[in-house]
Amino acid sequence: MIRTASAILRKDLTIELRTKESVPAMTLFTVTVYVLFHFGLDRDSLDGELASGVLWVTLLLAAVIGVTRLFATEREQGGIDSLLLAPVDRTALFVAKATALFLYLLLLEIVAVPVFGLLLLGPDLFAAFPELAAILLLADIGLAAVGALVSALAAETRARELIVPLLLLPLVVPLLIGAASATEPLLREGGTSEDLGRYLALLGGYDLVFVLIALAVFDYLLDD
Amino acid sequence: MYSKGFKPLAIATVVAIAVSFALVFFYAPLDADQGFVQKIFYVHVPMAIVALCGFVAGGIMAIKHLRSGDRSWDMRSYVAIHLSIILGTGVLITGAIWAKASWGHWWLWDEPVLVSFLIVFLLYCVYYPLRFSIEDPDRQARYSSVFAIAAGAFVPINFAAVRLAEAVTHPRVLSQTGGNLPGEMRLTFLVSIVAMALLFVTLWKLELTAKNASMQLKRLRTTLELRSAT
């Protein structure tokens, strides 16, 4: 199963590397949204709640783009049929797709978070670093699991581009609550976070539940 | 197949609703600081509890559908979610009225139960566009079931997360669902829950029977058309 999953993942990453479709689009989108927030809020620098809210909402909206595109290449070129005709375990497909999305999100954040620090954030970003990295990682795992599930759910519908954001955004509200509340004290000048452990536990629990659910129900999606 | 025992159930529902309204208006005491408007509590909270149970039940029926491959379970799950959404609309409206009357605002973001309910409601609203944008009936049933399971599991997680976020800033003193109600209020409240649950089951059966009948009619019509064509 791991071999199949890594083969599909390699294929996806090669396509992404050659077409440069998802990650650059997501990155560009985040930077544009920062500019929008700058003018919308009419603020030159943000901190605390506002900073963490802007950062997380922007990242989640960018994730919507990645999730919409996740099965797009297979759909458009008909590759999904050959993929499903091959003796590929659905679980392997899920693992590959979720890992691809996880890597896209990671790449996006490597660029988007420092850019946020540069453009909008008032306090120093590096002060928040080890904790922020842990929050980002945990949130990415949950986003990747939910995103792969939503993407597969929406792949067969007529209005894919419509269903993905409508479905994904309410589902990630608990993730946003955990991530934004955990990040908020880190982005405040001299802020300390006493509740960090609790929010990390929330993120971890969310990840665990949705990875398990997705693994359990993915078998019923995408078969003809 | 769905109409078995419908008549006694319908009668029980009518009686339970009549009794619960009688209790609400003539038996339950007036709330000391909220007065008459507090009586909306006997509609609002049972409706919310039944709607949430309906969502989770829809998920359980969806599991049954995926395990057995029997499409009638998908129909049950669909009708349960459909009715829960209708109740959910009622919950949000009565909740807003109650909030306006007792706190002076139509909407309060620091009320975790209300906020969680809105998120769950928004998620389940996507059930319709998802379900009806898939044409193949078999696939429609399967995908809807997957949604119902994921969303059913999401309900408790979401409530826990919203409560966690609020607990830090707004400690809750009094639980809303009636942990410390006086006896007469509690009795009225329990009867109201039973009445609302019975109403839900009755409507659920009615809708299933209607859907089943119209499906059979359609099938008969196609057979008839085929036969008259040849």
C-alpha cells in the first residue's frame, strides 16, 4: 500500500513541479489577500487577535484553492478512470492525495508566513517560531485529511468549484478556533500563552478524528 | 413498508404536543426575571436537541447504508437530515427571539451553544447542493452517506471546540439545558422534549411513506409507458 501511495504521490508532485499549478496560485492568492486586508482594515501593522485571525483566515482560503485542484488533473484529463481501473487501494489513493495536499500547504506556509511577518505583522515573527511551527504542522495535518475527503466528495458533482468551499470552510471551523486562539498570544508583543497545550490538544484530536473518518469512508468514494 | 404503526404514533404525537403546550401555558411557573418570554425555552431547547440528535441519527443511518448497501437507509438518512435542517431553522429563529427578549441582542457570539449550532447548520445546508448535483442515483446515495457520516462526527467535535474557545474568556455559570431547573419547569421541559421527538419521528415516517409512494408511482408509470409502447 505504501508503495502504491508513494507512486501516486510522486506522480502528483511531478505534475505539480511541471505545471506549477497549485502552490504558486495559492501563494499568490495569500499575498493578494494580505494586500486586501491592509486596505480593508486600513492598518499598516497588526498584532494579537487581529494578526492571528488574518493569518489563519487567509491560509484557510488559500487551502480552498489547493483542495479544489486536488483531483482536477485526474478529472479533466480522464486519468481517474485509469487510476481506478488499476488495482489501486482507495486508502493508498487517500494517503497519497492527503500527503500531496499536506506538502502543498507546507510549501505555501514556508513562503506565506514570512511574507505575513514582513508585510503586516507588527511584533517580531521569530519570537513566535517553535510554537507557531507546531501549530502550523498540526493544522496542516487536519486540513490535509479533511481537504482530501472534501475534494473526493466534490469530485463527482456538477458544481465542484461551488461545493468545495461551502463544504470545507464549515468543517474547518474547529481547526480555525484551535489554531487562531493558539497563535494569538504568540503574535502579541511580550505575550505568553498558557493555554497553548489545550489548543494543541484540540488540534491533535481534530486531526486524529478526521484522519480516521476519512480512512474509514474513503473506500466508498470514487468507485465506478 | 414505512407506514407500519403510523396511526398510533400520530395519535401519541398529537396528545403529547397538546399536553406539553397545556403544561407550558398553565402549569409551568413564570420565570422570575425573564417573565413570559422564557416559555419559548420549551420550544427552542427541545427543538435544538431533537435536531442535533436527528443529524447524528442521519449519520448512523448512513453507516448502515454503506455497510449493507441497502439504499432505503440512505433515504432514511436523507429524510432525517432534511427534517433536522427544518427544525434547525426554527432553532435559530426562536433562539434569536429569546436572545433579543432576555439579553437585548438578536445574536450573541459569546453564547457557545448558539454559535456551534449555526456552524453545524451551515455545514448541513451544503447537503442539498451536494446531493442534488450528483445524477447517478447509486453514487448520489453513497456520496450523501459519506457526507452524513463525516458531518455527524463533526457535530460533537464542533461543540467541544466552540465551548473550549469560549470557556477561556467567558466562564459559564448556569447550564442552559436544565441541570438546575425547579421541578415544575423540569417536568414541562421533559414532556416538551418527548413531544418534539415524537413529532420528529412522525414527520420522518410520513415523509418516507410519501417519498416511497411517489417512487413506486414513478416506477409503475414507466412500466406502463413501456408496455403501451410495445
